[in-house]
Amino acid sequence: MEGKLKELIDKSSKILITSHVSPDPDSICSILLLGLSLQENFPDKNISMVSEELPDNLNYLHGFDKILTQPLNKAVEGKDLIIIVDAMNFGRCTRGDFATISAQVKKNNIPLVIIDHHEQVGVEDNAAYINDGYPAAVEQVYKTCLEDLKLSKPDGYAEITMTGLYSDTGGFTYLNGRYRETLQLVGELIDNGAKIEDAKTKLYQYSVNQLKVVSELINNLSHQDDYTYTFLSDSFVDEWISANKPLDKMHSATKIFTDNFIRNIEGKTWGFIFYRDTRLGDSMYSISFRSAGGVPNVSEIASHLAGGGHKAAAGARVEAKNANDAMQKINEVIVRSL
């Protein structure tokens, strides 16, 4: 498949690289590593790095200022190659009409490449798909471009790769069967100037507002059978919006809780959080699932709620009248799935 990627790059002149909405460090680092590598090795080509949204805590990374914020339906115009990283379909990459984008790409025969590491559910059926099961998408990009295709390494590649790896593995806690390769890569990155401590320090800086989100989630904790769940109340979200606080800060604060607490409470080994996410629509709720060791496989649960991810970490969404209605719909899916 790497050969197919090289062939498509050689034939193209205008390349779009994008990833999922609500971007995490792995998605941004995957965009950067791939985009900067292609710019370094194919200077005659127009390489566009685009994300509909950008986090505000990664601007220290080399090349971050080159990522454009643009609606995906505009970004695909005029491109002759589209590469999605850290996601498996257009639905994950836009808050707009993804079905129309997908149909237009197929109708115009625009080549599509997907470089991913999630469970292989809902992959665009016209894509050249690269997924060797690494714990982070940025490692797949690194292996594909810098090892298999032997492209020259761009400036900043070591810190970019270390940042994505550190974040998506929970500080190298959640590795998989390819752990020897991952840890060998970590050693190579350290040899080339990347520092694990820097990745941790720069990634995990918490504001007072983010800690207020964590406090709300703690206050709303509940237990059901073998799992734990919590939520941001509709009134909390309304107050946040009324105070003009940034929505991405609220989202990033929920990730603090899901990554560090939800599967480690009073012996419960899995759980989820949910909250009204106005970025998706006025009546849409974001859901984040986590499980210890991938039991249960939360990506299967998420797949029934327009989502997906890994066995141990997945996301989804549901339309609901209020938080109680959202909880009922989530619970119905859990009952059917387990």
C-alpha cells in the first residue's frame, strides 16, 4: 500500500491533508508530520494542511502556523489527492454535510488515502487504506513516510512525533502488541532531540476553567452495574456559553477526566461521559467511552451511536432533547451491545 501512496503522490499536484474534528495532539501531529515531510520532499507540489478546528495548546510545534482552518467542503475543491490521517471517513473530519463531500470525491474520481490506527469500522470504501495497528496515527505516518518510503525528515519531526505518541498512548501506558517497535522509535526520537518530559509538561497545562469542568464531572458521577458514567449538566454548558468561554477548553477538560479517571473509579473498569456539544448542533451530545484493557470493546458500542475508535477508547454522538434523554438513548445502546 505504501507503493500505491507514492504513486498517487507522484501523479498529484494539489494535495490536501486533513484529520478529524475536535482534533487531539495525535491528529495534529499526524497532519504536521505528513504535511511537512511532503513539503520537504516534493517542493514542486502544493501541499495544504487543513483542519476545521485547531487546539490552542500545540502552537509550539514546528509548522503549526501552516495548518489552515477551513470547512472541509471548501478545502477539497481543486485537489487531486486527499489524505485523511487519524480518522477513517469524511464524517469524522467535518461538522458539515460529509455525505455530499464523499459523493463528490467519488464522482470526480479524486484519489483518497486514509492513514489510520483505529478499529477498521466505517472506512470510506474508495480509499487506499493504511493501518498496521500502531498505537498512534503519528507512528503510522512515521513508519510509512520516513521508513518505508525513506523520505527526508523535516525540521521538528522528532518533537512532533514524540508529542503525538506520548498523548495517544497516555504517556506510553497504553501500548499494544507492537510495543517493541514503538519503544524503539521513542529511543530514536530521544537520540534526535525529543524529550519525554517536555512532551508531558507542554501537553498538560490546566486552566482554572478546565478544572471547573473536571469538578462538575466529579459531582455528577454515577454507577450502573459494572461501569461509571458522568456528564456536564445542560445548565453548566449554558453558563459556559453565556460567559463566552471557549468550547475547545471545555472539550479538552472532558478529555482530562476520561483519560485519567473514568475507568479507574471504585473498581469500575469502564465508563463514559457525555455533554451537550453545540459545535455539533444545538441538540447534539458528545460521548467519550473508555475501558481498561479494551473490555468491553467500547468501539463497538460507539459504532451504534455514529462513532468509533479503539477497543479501549472511543467517541460517539447522539441527538437528544436534554441530558436525561441523552442518557436514556446511550443506555439503550449499551443494553443492546453487551
